[in-house]
Amino acid sequence: MSQEQPVSAKQVEKIKLSYARCLEHKDFFEKFYKNFFNVDSRVPGYFQKTNFEQQRKALRYGVEYLIMYAEGSRIGETKIEELGLKHDRRHLNIPVDLYDKWMQALLTTIKQHDSSFNDELEKLWPYVLSFAIAQIKSKY
């Protein structure tokens, strides 16, 4: 993503502000996992032996890395590369179609927690994160 930037700085800033509003709610990540588990019956099976205190931290940073990737950050690129390899078929074996379900659950959770959520953010969140998610999917 270090070549041309399809995501503008203004778009990224709107996502960062939205995410910051979500993080004001201590239950944001718990609600996310509840939504994610309800979006596809396969999802809970991937988390059977999960330490959710660590997983919530990983999710917090993971979303930040997705945003950093959209900004063209080298750290974001490196972290997304690592996430792609960790989730590929040789490691956690997360099917590619579950990333769309993940995005659906994230968007539902953002709607529940961002008091300024609107139609623009509903389109912007998936768009901004789509580039990093596509990179992760490509590693499968």
C-alpha cells in the first residue's frame, strides 16, 4: 500500500475519531465478540481455547493496524503481513469468507457504540479497512 494511497487522510481521520468514540465504552470488545459469534455458527469454534482478556487487546491493536495500513504506514504494513500469516491455512486457518462476517460484526458494534455514527461512516469503515483485509485474505 506504500504506492498510491486510495484512502485519503480525511477519511482515515473520520475512522480514527469514530474508533476513539467506540473505545470510550468499556464493553466495546465484549459486544464485538457477542456480535461476531452470532453472525456465523462457525465463529465460536475458533475461540474455544481463547484467553479473552488477551484477545480483546489483540483486537484493539488489530483494528489500529488495519487503520494504519490504510494510512500507508510501514508499521501497519508489517503488522498486516504478520496477521495474514498468523491467520493463514497453515496456522489459525481462518476461512477467507469469515473476514466479511468479521467486518459485519465490527460495523454492528460500531453502530452500537459510536454516538456520531451516520451513513457516511457506515460506508467509510468497510472501505478504509478493505485494503488491509484484502491483504490478509491474500495470505490464506
